[in-house]
Amino acid sequence: QVQLVQSGAEVKKPGASVKVSCKASGYTFTGYYMHWVRQAPGQGLEWMGRINPNSGGTNYAQKFQGRVTMTRDTSISTAYMELSRLRSDDTAVYYCARGAAVALNWGQGTLVTVSS
Amino acid sequence: SYVLTQPPSVSVAPGQTARITCGGNNIGSKSVHWYQQKPGQAPVLVVYDDSDRPSGIPERFSGSNSGNTATLTISRVEAGDEADYYCQVWDSSSDHPEVVFGGGTKLTVL
């Protein structure tokens, strides 16, 4: 069965960077886009972007352009999302999700807390 | 950018039918997907491409999409359906194609 297993919770200071990983199994990693979506406490879902694991090509939400970098390592079926210049309002649960225009399966989420 | 509008909350008694709407400009021309999210859990896809159900999703969940409104319908509502529901589209109309989510609707089972 499809599984997306994300890295553990992180606590970062303002201005720092965070890199979250998402290890895929149960399907051909290069066959499906990987999205990154975040959810601030008590808020809705916010799309950050997606990566094509086959080509490495990316689409980023305009809000995060210049601050987010999505990469992948096909040898270990893992996608990464790095967010830089963190602010307190970046505190959220970050999800990876498999799919093209629709998120078919989701990771368990990674809580990133930004606090001084 | 494209905007999807959902009612913040919908309430329904057990056994009744819940309808959650998702409004957007000419949304009928796009494919709409719906997710269910229970507290402390990741979202789960319940309807995709307007009206299709992933395997394992009960037939009680259905969807429609026309004009400026898409609708998720949950028949014979159960207590376990209480959750937040989000609609989503892929907007490719601009130079920056993107996933767009609605603001979410909290379904309360009375």
C-alpha cells in the first residue's frame, strides 16, 4: 500500500531554515508529483508547491517563491521541502501528498514550530 | 488568483443529508476534489474529478459540479462523518498554475 512517511517535528528560531523529508513507498516514486501543503494551527490548508520526481521540475505558489525549495532523491524515493527565513507565522503542520492535480495520499504531517 | 468559497459550517442530524458547497467563477469548467480532515489527522481524499470516489470511500459520499458551484453530498450522515471538508481545484489559467483550496467547512452532526 502507498505510504508517505515524514520526518519528525522541528523547532526553529526566526530567520533559520527547515528541511522536511517525505519517504515514499508502495508505488513508483517517479510516476507521481509530490505536493507540499501546510496548515497553521486552527487554519485551513495552504498549498506551497509541487515537484515532479521524474524531472525535478517544480511549481511553487507565488507566496513562497524565493523562500521554498523542493528537491528529491530518486535513489531513496524521498522528497524534500526546505523553507528559509522562517517567521513565527510559518508555525504549521507541513504535509507531503502524492498526486498530479489531486492529492491521492498524504503523509502524516510534520509540525514545525518557529519560536525565539 | 482563483478563489474558492465554502460556508464555514454546516450542521445536520444523523441519518439526514449534508450538502457542502464550494463556489468559484465558472468552477463547472474545472475538476473539483474534496478532502475530509478529522482533528489531529491528515486529510483524506473522498471525492475526485467532481464525482468519483476513491476505493474505500462509502457510496454515501457523492459530488456534483456545475456553473459556479460544486457540491459535496453526504447521505445518511453518521457521527463519524463529523470533520472539516475542503474543496480543491488545479488552476492553470495564469502564468503560475497552482492548487487552490477552499477555506474549509466544519460539518457538525447534531
